[in-house]
Amino acid sequence: MRLTEYHQLVVDEFGDAKGKWISHSHVLAKLGDTPDALIERGIDPGRVWDGLCEDFQIPPERRLGLDRPDS
């Protein structure tokens, strides 16, 4: 997953401000650090997103983000 995709998924699910706070502050249960720190260390953003989905119990139908019409 590209980093831009990760950021869009976070905004889609949590909103801009809350998403930034979660990425900076929430320690992922299975990965042991914040999303920002994990990505900075080179962990795949897709793995980080999966960890957020687990921790926040995001249902499968919302894990791919919002449907957007093609431009």
C-alpha cells in the first residue's frame, strides 16, 4: 500500500483531525508503536492500516475506504 492510500483511508474512517491524532498517539496492540512511528521505521502502511482496523474494530466493508467516482 502506498502512503497516500494509507492517509486517505485514515481520513475516510476517522476524519482529518482525529485521524492525525490517532496516527500520532494510538499504540497499535499487535505492533507495539504508533502508526506514525511504525511507518517512519519502514513498516508497510498496509500492515499499519490492518492494525488500526483490528484495534478500532472497523468492519470489513469499510476497510477499503469511501467509493469515489472516477474523475
